[in-house]
Amino acid sequence: MMNRKFKAGETRGTYVLAEPVTAEEILTMANKLARSKLSKGKALTSPSLTYSCLQTLLQEYEHEVFGILFLDSQHRVIKFEELFRGTLDGATVYPREVVKAALACNAAAVILVHNHPSGLPEPSRADRSLTERLQVALGVVEIRLLDHLVIGTEGRVSMAERGWI
């Protein structure tokens, strides 16, 4: 690992603390691990792992952030990008910019994600409306919208799991 306080454990994917760490160091390491699992070429092997990584990355922001996980035709990660930043209770998302970003990295599919700083992940009517608009815009250029996740400290909601996508 990049932090000397964390040493690789005997079992793959486990870590041992070499010395005391702060909560901030633990969160920093969790974010690094989440980003490494969403790095270029990684296959998304399970929805729960994907959701967990995205939740780790977005749940602690004090403002709304809208990100996109760009995927190739085999649903391997091309990249994850935080595309828009907003305020405490909203972020302005421009469909044109979403489509432009997806085309720029030659994505075949995307997973949208944004956080709710309040901690409650329940999608608003505006979230659902935006998702419908983005699905249409992406569909025009044959990019599949696989899911839109809303992340909060109290969990996450998958619009695909709810049948809204």
C-alpha cells in the first residue's frame, strides 16, 4: 500500500496496521482502495462491490457531487469521473456534457452516481426526471445507462434495482 502504516496481510486483500492510525488516514486509505477497484480495465464483478466503492468515494462530501463510471462494451472500467459539483442540496447536471464526456472516452455504457449530503439516499422527483433525460440523451448515441445510484451516509439507492431504468 502507499501508506507505510498499512501492511499487506497474509491473506490476499487483507491489511495489518503497523502502528496507530487516525480516522482521517483510514478514510484516505479507503478512498485509495475504492479508486483502485474502479481503475481502468477492472471488470465489474458484482453490483455490490461497485456500489460499495462508489459509496466510499462520495458519502462524506458536504456538497452534492455527480459522477459517472464509464464502461466499455464488456463493462470493464474505462474511468470514474466526478463531473459536476453543486451545493448542499443540488447540483446542476447538463445532459450535453454527460454525453460529450461519454463519447470522449468511447464508453459503451455508464453508471451515474450522485450523493445526498443529508445522508438520506432516497431519490427526489428531480433525480428521477434527470435520469430519464440522461437515458434518452445517451440512448441517441447508443450508450447504455446501466444504473443511477444515489449515495448517502445511510446507504444507497439503485434506480435500476427499483425498476426505474
